[in-house]
Amino acid sequence: MLLKVHSASLLGIEAQLIDVEVDLSLRRGRKYHVVGLPDTAVRESGERVRAAIQNCGFEFPNLGCITVNLAPAAFKKEGSCYDLPIAVALLGLSGALPPERVRDWLILGELSLDGRVRPIRGALPVARHALKGKFRKLLLPIDNTQEAAVVEGLDIYAATALPQVLELLNGGSDQFAPVRVNRRHLLGQSDTGGLDFAHVKGQQRAKRALEVACAGGHNLLMIGPPGAGKTMLARRISSILPPMSFQEALTTTTIHSVSGLLQTNQQFVVQRPFRAPHHTISGAGLVGGSSHPRPGEVSLAHNGVLFLDELSEFQRHVLEVLRQPLEEGQVTISRATGSLTFPSRFMLVAAMNPCPCGYWGSAVKECVCTPAQIQRYLSRISGPLLDRIDLHLDVPEVQYKELTGDPTGEASRIIRQRIVQARTIQSKRFPGIPIFCNAQMGSAEIGRHCPLEEETKNLLGAAMVKLGFSARAYYRILKVARTIADLTSSPQIRSSHLAEAIQYRSLDRNFEPT
């Protein structure tokens, strides 16, 4: 006897339809086999399914050999999401469920020993792929239904326990309404954690640089002594970033779903991610990897911010793996079994001290480092990586008068309005092409949208010669200048815009300590 139930598996951040074929043979003894390249969690499903069926009062086929085939068998199957479809197939073979009842369903879920259905990873990409596969009914653990229900055109049903699943599949779908969500309401939910630039004392130049960086999606490096407020400023970036579109939120939620990071009370990511990994992170943790590649921090920060505090403390080889995602907006991980590509278009924000003791250039405390020590310290960040960072910003200590006075800065909502206006100008500049901000422009777009008058050309030429900018730095200065012009709604890049952009290359000016 054979019964087939439709399920799904994850490949990177995409889903793959899986046929769970269960065969019961009464002539080959009592055995339970799983084939189709299962991992350990899949091979152990037999004991979980057996206990769940029996503890719910149903009959488990104790006579005969049970063979479970997960097709196609070309790639490895991971996780415990096949428990529920295997149990449904076995109950169908035992007569508790007519086989034709499961033909139009896509079923996933992990079973506990008492028959309750536990949540899984990747429900959102499964729902998106189910729609492509012409399925219209999707049965998922109740904790995953809100996440999957953002996909329109599907009926998402909640599975709570094995008896309720049987009742639903036996024709009780009229009693169990599909889960619905209000997508507009979901996008309207936003929480910055109470962080606001209005509470920041001093650091007006740093706040201006952060506004420019967010308006154009530019990478930013802050250099300053300990206690200057670099981390505090970085953590407020989320409060001024433009809101995500539905498509951006969908992609971001998909990545977090595959990684198992969605919470029961927040199954749709509407706030741009802010990821701040510790400096001891490995290369695989940063860009993704392991034997079964998962998204790394650069992908979890997709459409948001990747904040690297104490940049010089990261291992050099770890920082070098950032080159591909910074340039291409995606990262490709190759293994013997194949290659997977994860999206990783993020805004890099980094912070570091200017020297080992942290006080080189400080007006408050004397630096005790030698020029050679400072040079070695700064050289931990390679030139190619620095070239990929658009803004280098000096962050000095906050003066005593500023600390004791009232905050005088603008509120985040006012800064955000200017940033949204600048992003609107940029979206109109690039119709029909996948460029959403100035930082993503290539050389062709820069040549088309960043023309310079003779005066500004002379200014940039003099800066290139005097400060020794590389060709990559030249293009990044033009992109930053274009963003500064957008913040003033200027169609032309003026000398003042270019001069401000040149100021944001402090490491190019100060790389040689004296």
C-alpha cells in the first residue's frame, strides 16, 4: 500500500516541493526506513511519529515494513518538518483518513510525542513556492500561520494537534477558517525602541554624516576615542532609515524565517534590520556557511544595517570576505553539493578607535602610542576595504558644555522626512532598473547622473592629486556628492556638495600619523 503527501524543503532561502511517499508492506517484517538523503532529524522521525499517533489514541501500523521516500532524492533533506506529513500518510494507510483528502494539500510540521504540532523554519518561502506550484491549501503549525498568510492566493490553515489535523483533512475545513492578515496594518507597525537623535547631545557633524549616509545608502566608518558616542549614534540609525516597501519586508522576513529568528509575536519583519555581531565572529558566521549553508550576518542585515563595532578587532580575513557582498549585494557559498546565493544588500556602519590606546588626535587625553604602533593598528583595515566605505568620519569627544546643556538636535522623524524625500528623488532617477539608492550606482549611472561643472571638476582634481584618492574613492565621492545634492533637491552637484563629500574621507587624509 502506498500513499503520497505533498510537503516542502528549504534550499537556501528558496523552497523545493517534496513528495513524501509512504509504503506499507506486510511481508517484510517490522522495520522503518527513510530514504531520499535524510539527515539525522529526518531519520529519527519514526519514533516521534509512532509516539504521537499512539498517544493521540490512533492505531499505528505495527505489522509490516514502512518505507518513507522523500522525492526528489537529489539533495539532502534537513529538519523535523516532515513529521506531520509522514503521520498523515500513515493514518491514511491505516484507514483513519481517505487518501484523496490530502491530494490538494501542502503539509509541514514537527510533532511532539503527545501529538501537538511544533513550529518549523521557512514557512514564508514555502508559502511563496506553494503558490508557484499551483497549491491553494497549506497546512502549517499554528505558530507559523501569520508569517505565511502574507502570501495572497493561498488558504493557510493552522495545525495545533494531530486529532485536529485529522478532523480538518476529513472535511472539517468548513469549521476551520483560513488565517488572514492585513498586510497594510503589518507594514504600519514600526518600533525604534525609543531611540531618537533628539536625545543626542553635541556631535552635529556626525549626525549630518549619518543623515547623508542613510539618504544614499552609503557605507560609513566612524573613527574616534572611547566614549565619544560612536555606538550610541549607530544604534539610532534605524530611527531615520526610510520605511521598507512590502517587497523589501517580504525578502527580509524570508531570510529571518529560514534562519529561525522570527518570534511568535512578530512573524513579519517591518523594521529594517540592525545586526551588530561581536568582533570574535568567524567568516562563516559573517557571510554564511557550514556544511548546510545558512544565511550569515550580511544576509540577516539585508535591506538594513550591519554594524561592526571595534572594526580593527575583527580578524583581517573575516573582514576581507565582506568585499563580495559590499560590491555585488549578494554572497555565493559553494560546497561540494552545489552553490547557494543569499541576498546581502546592506548599509555597512563601522566604528573604531584611531590608535591602540584610543586617544590619537584627542583634545582631552594624550596619546601614548608611537607612530609605528598607530600605523600597524590602522593597517589592520585593508585599503581595498576602506575604498568600499563611502564616508570616513572623525567623531571627537563631546565637550563638557554640550554634556551639561539640553539636547538641541533635531528629532529623528524630521531627519527621516528629509531622507525619505531624497530617496524619492533617487527612485525617480532609476526607473525600471534594480537601483534603489545612489550607493548602488555603477560607473555608467555615475557618468549619467553626476555631471560636474568646470569649477567642481577642478576642485575634485585638486583633491585627487593632493590626497591621493584611488579611482574607487573618486567614484564614491561623486555618489556621496550626488546624495548631498538630493538632500537639497538640487539637480546639479555644486562645489559645496562636492567639498562636503571630500571631507568624509578622513582616513585618506590622516593615514600617515605624525
